[in-house]
Amino acid sequence: MRQVMSEDDLARITTRIAHEIVERNHGVDSVLLLGIPTRGKPIADRIAAALSDIAGSQVVAGSLDIGLYRDDLDTRPRTRIGPTDIPAPIDGANIVLVDDVLYTGRTIRAALDALADLGRPATVQLAVIVDRGHRQLPIRPDFVGKNLPTSVEEHVSVHVEPVDDDTGVWIGGADG
Amino acid sequence: MNHLLSTEDVDRETLEQLLSDADGFSEVLSRPIPKVPALRGKTVATMFFEPSTRTRMSFEKAAKALSADTVSFSPGTSSLSKGESLKDTVLTVRAMGVDLMVVRHKSTGAPWRIAEWLDIPIVNGGDGAHQHPTQALLDCLTIKQRFGTLDGLRIAIVGDIRHSRVARSDIFAMTTLGATVVLVAPPTLLPVDAEDWPVEVADDLDDVVPSVDVVYLLRVQTERGGASVFPSLSEYARRFGMNSARFDRLQDHAVVLHPGPMNRGVEIGYDVADDERSLILAQVTNGVAARMAVLFRLLGGEHDA
């Protein structure tokens, strides 16, 4: 595994994304961050902390589990059900979905379906730490930490405390 | 886990995982649209060879909340009354394109036989006086939501243990999860094999009341000959009923569970049933979430090898 981003890189990225979110939404009043478990949640927490600093008011992040909305439940190993915690009303909010890696786009497709069952947001935006390409659906991110061109055989691994023991981004070949 | 037939052979990790999933499904059920597409395209058959309304409704609600389709079977209106065998009946229903069967039967072991005949997951919805594993799951879920864990809790199961599939299922699930179970029953209502179980046994409810965290009251099953094995309902109520006086002697944090339907004034006092510390309606609500966890475990994702 080769490290491509350090903990400091990740801190700068979350701060920059926070600024971009404020710029896009003209403030934070109607912004609701929803992290996709497992690693989207701690990343959303970091962006929320940066947003709170910038805006001077408390911004909290929720989580949106998409396991029950996957389109490949039949073929993948048993999915665990993660927490869904929506701290503010969905209706009329500017939702920012937060995930670690954007790849095929199927996770985000599932997240959009899950959101639609929970309410009607004004807008849905997408923030990811790494966009590694290879989309299988017409989905694009609004806020990107780093575009990381990869081959399908490679593996991109984002680590975030406290889910992991360390923080950073690694890339590895098919053999690990 | 390819079937859920009994709590006796389910390990702690699997139980904990089912309870954790059930917690997630409780959240789903509290949403404005309490439905997720996880089991879209799957069909769940409820095969109730013995009458039941609530358990069947709970399974059907669970299946529908996961977007599965349901078909149901009732013995009174079926070819069973025309002499069709159990095996032919379930093979016929399987051939319609059913992905999972929930079976309730008055004969012990019927769900195991059906699991041998068919190639799909079978969930035991209650077989005779033997097992009723989803009831145990919802009971454990209710207790876990209240106390955070079952580990170290002292739980009294009171009443007709001998004829109770609920008791058998609860005993194994609760002790696997780390609780201590005390059976409280007149000797005539204790099963002969109780001494082989990982439980304590007492015959005086008043001795047990001050020390327990949970009191699980079993229904007096008049339809299974309950009334013939003790002198009278009023004597049962006097010795084993959770009346107000006994309720007041419970620890402040202790709670009361009952699998329903209740006989108020017999195993549970009229006022006790409505107290905030009686979790009977929470059990019913949790039944749907617990059964969702079981259906999802058996139908969502690849089966265990």
C-alpha cells in the first residue's frame, strides 16, 4: 500500500470543502451534512466542525445508511445495517452527502433512493474525499478532495479516526 | 445461519448481530415511510397450520416493510382439509415461487421436517410446546433497549414452563446473552428436563421478586390444558400472578414482560399491565423489527456456507 494523502492533507481538504459548501449555499443555515457509514460519518463530522468554525454557529452531521437500498444485496456478502440518524428535517434542506471514495456511483444512487423515502430536500450535493473514476451511473460529485486516477484492479483505502487507527489515504494493487 | 428453527443452536455473536440489525429496523419503522426496498422481489409464505393472528400479522408486516411479497396459508381453507399431506402442501407452495417459509405447527419438530424437504430458509413461527425463536428475539430486544445489555441481568420466567415454547426459546436466548434465568412455577408446570437447562428453579414467586431485573409472565394457556394442571385460576393468580402488591416489591428499575394475549387478573394484575414498567406493547412493536432482522439475515445477501 502506497500512501497518497496524509492526515494533514485530509485536514486541509475538509477545511477547503467546508469553505466551498458555504460558498455554494450562501451560508450554512439550511445545510445538513449526512455521512454514509462507515467512513462518511467521521468525515462529515470533520467537515461539520470546519463549517461551525467558519460560520460561527453549530453545524451537526447525521448519518444515512444505504445498506437496505443496495442493488446488489443478492450477490454480496451479508450487509450489516449501519446507523441512520437524521438530526434535522430533510424537507427543504440543502443536503450534502459525504462519503470517502466515489467509484461506481452505486452507493450514491442508493443514498438518493434512501433520501427520497425520508423527505424532499431542496437540493442534494455530494462531497467525497477521493474520486477514483470508473462511474457506472450518471453521478458526479460537487465537492472533491482529490481526483485520483486508478485502474479497476487497484484498491483505494481511506482511513479516518476513530473508525480506523490512523488517518490518511492509501492506494494498493490487486494483491493488496 | 440458513434457517431459524430454535434459539438453542444460535451462538451469541449471531444473536447480538440480529439484535443490532433489529435496532436498525426499529429506526426504519419510525420513519414517515416505514419501508425499505431490501427484499424487493422476494416472496415470504406464512404457513400457519395452527391458528394465530398476531404472529402472522407481525411476520407479514415485517416482510412488507422490507418490500417482500407475502402469501399466506390457513389450514381451514386449504387442501389440508381435503387430506393433502404436510409434505405435499409445502412442496406445492414452494413450487409457486416462494423464497422463505414461516411455519407454525402444533407438532414439535414440524419446521425441521419441512427444512429437510425444501431448499429454502425456514423460520419456526412456533412448534407445539417446543420453540418460538422470534418471540425470544423480540423479548431480548425489548430488554436490551431498556437495560443496554442482557449480560448480568436476573430474569424470572413465571408460570406454565412445561407447555411454553416461549419459555424454552427465551431460556436459551437469554442465557446465551449472559443473563441468569430463574424459573418460577408449581412443580406440575415444570418440564421433566428442566434440571438439564442452564437455569435456577424456584417455586415461590415472593422469594424471587425482590432480586430480579425482569419478570417474564407466561400466559395461562387454557387451550393447552392449563386449567387441569393446577386447582383453579384464582389459586394460580394468588401464588404466581403479578398483582399490585408483588409489583410494588420489585426493584425500582425492574420491568414486566408478557408474550400476550394477557389474561388480566390471572397471571398479571389489571393495573400492572398498564404500568409504564410493563413493556408489553413495546414487545409487540419490537416483534416487527426483530422479524425483519431474521428475514433480512436469511434472504439478504449470500447464504452462509
